[in-house]
Amino acid sequence: MVRRTLEHALSSQWIDEVFEANREQQYTRELLFSSVVDLMGVVALGLRPSLHAAAQSDPDLTVSLAALYDKVNHTEPQVVRALVQGSAERLLPVVRPMKKQGPWAAGYQVRVLDGNHLPASEKRLKPLREFRGAALPGQSLVVYAPELSLVVDVLPAEDAHAQERALMGPVLERVREGELWLADRNFSTSRILRAVHEKRAAFIIREHGVSPNPTALGERREVGRGPAGRVYEQAVRVEGEEPLELRRIEVELEEPTEDGETAIRLLTNVPEEKLSAVEVAQLYRKRWTIEGMFGELEAVLESEVRSLGRPRAALLAFGVAVLAYNVLSVVKTAVEASHDLEAANMQVSTYYIAAEVKFAYGGMMMVVEPEDWSGQEVRSAEQLSELLLELAKKVKPSTLRKHPRAAKKKVKKGYVPGEVARKHVATARVLKGEKIS
């Protein structure tokens, strides 16, 4: 299933066409860009521990390692973005027929926006070797379609210290009528709100304490209670050449946030007849699905290759991991659609799907001849969707079962001296009943 989905979403010919259409300074001599993506995909899926190991195990690689790394280190961010956008568009008609659940908000296609900072890389680059702090190779703005479980856009940025809101221009160009955007307060500016509204799209964005500082048009009124606490609504206006009238939804939380906040405010242009204030608050809570996606990228796939210190190489690794996530997500959706998991009170885990791929993929590629694959080509998204659903019936969901953990109790540990924090114990002695002194 993964192989067929990869072939559809990321065919070698299409990848090379995307590269040629979006490159500016790079060019193709001997090493095709599709070969680079294939090698990075092997790393992203965990089939090889590093790009060096993937290259060394590839008998068909005809260029030197230096040439490979030169290509990776100079891959332009717009090429990575075009790959994510294009592959998502190729997968959307595959996954739509499989989805059983209705839309999150009637009449809207939900998009969740968030930033993702890549973790510190190893300091292999000479200018970094004397620096004692962390070296951050970049960040990305990520747009997630949660109803379809697909990442539909990634905006890679080489400067890890750049403001997320300052990077929004290219993302706003992709906003479409009928979409509903969910975002946190980092994106609460009058420019962003107006840009989405002018595209005839909707938004639910958490209000920042300073921006856009709307003017209240009336008293707030209590409208009900949601899962997190009491809900209030108030009409507000964002001043400017063309005033923008919005609804402010305020939730007084029963339990404070990790930052100690006891209330959150949301700004939205969704009419009350489409979503009540309580429904707006409940929908915003689902924004955290993108955090779950980021967690899977980190835990299930190798989205953070710390040995790749150059920003463009690290961003390419993250982009290819996103491509792999989308492929695994489509396979997961097919399994969910082919079995009555609700009756069995069961969820499918992306982690175990990836584990199956890691276990079987290498051997399968050695045993099955290339002509056997080419003789069974799937020519359309509809055909692939039908094939995946048919194959998924043969899967035993119990082998892919997700085991959610209960929420951890929040315990404040407080400050302790360094000599206490660094002290250690023998676990075997503690289990025998010896006291920890």
C-alpha cells in the first residue's frame, strides 16, 4: 500500500519536473533531483540511519558523496514547498472518498496553521564549532488539513529567528474562499485577519494581548458553557481604512493553562448562524491536532536529521518527512475506512504502520522484481483509492492498534540544588525497599 501511494504521490518524472519548474540557481547534470528525494525518503522512513548510509547502500548512485551533499545543501526552499503542495494535491482525490466523518464545520474546509522550529543540529560546520549554544538550522510554517489528515503546504525558512507572522505573505496567497483557518496568537495581526477576510475565507484566531487591539462595540454576554469553561461573546471592530467587524469569543477556563492564564480570547469572522460561540470555542480546541501531527513527524519519522547542519539540507529533510507522513496517513485512512474500528473501540497508530514498513519494505524490494511493479500500474486517483481500500481489508487492525496514554498529572517539582538533581540511585535497591536518602 505504501509503495503504490508513493508511486502516485511522488513519481520520479513528476519530482524532476517540479524541480525544473521551481529551481533558480540549481541545475541537473548527472544527479537527478528525484534520486535525492528517494535517498532522503529512505532516511525519513527510518530504513537507513543517515543520508550517508542511504547513499552507500544504493548501487545505482553514480555520483560522489560530495556531489550528493552539494545538491542537498543547496536545495532551494521553494522547491521543497512545491513538492509538498503538489504531492498533497495528488493525494487529496485519493483520500477524500475514504473519509467517513463529516466536516468539522459545515460549509468550510478547515486549515490549521502553525510554525515548526527545527531542533539544534550537530556543529559540523566550521563557523559553529566554537559556539557553545544551540545552532538552529531553520523553521517552517505548516498548513494542515485535519479533516483529511494531510499537510497541504509548508513554507520553509532558513532564518530560525525570523518572526512567524513576517513569513505569512506567501501562505496568505494560498488562502481560498470557503476555507476556515485556525491559528494561535502568533498570527493575530490586523494584516493577517484582513487578508484572510478579503479572500472570502473564515478564521478563528486566538487574540494576542497587544495586536490587533480591537474596539469593543458592546458589552460581553454569557452564551453558555463549553468543555473548558464558561463562554462569552462580544462584538468588536478592528480599526483601519476599512473597519473589520468581528466576534470576540472569550472562554473563562476552569483550569489555567501551563502559562497560568485563566481565560483565552478568540477572534472570528464566522457568522453566528453558522457557528455559535460555544461551537467556535470547541472548534479552536481541535487546533491541537497539528501538534499531534508534529509529534508523529518527530516520533514516527526522521524529520529532524541533526547531522544536516546547513539550513537548506535540514529543511529538505523536514519536507521529505512531511511527504512520507502524508503517504502513511493515506494508508492509515484506508485501514480505518475498511474496518469497523468504532465497534471494536480501536484506533490505528501511524507509529505501527511505519514500523511495519521498516520491517518489510527492504526485503520486499529485494524479492519483487521491478517489472512486477510496472505491470500493475495504477493510472488514476480513483483507481488507487479503490485499490487501497481493497488491500486494507487484508490488514489486521489489531496489529496496528493505538494505545493512548492517560494524561499525566501536573506536578510542580520546584527548585532543587544541583548536587541533589545530579544524585543517582540504584533502581534494583530501591525496588527491594531501600530508602532514597
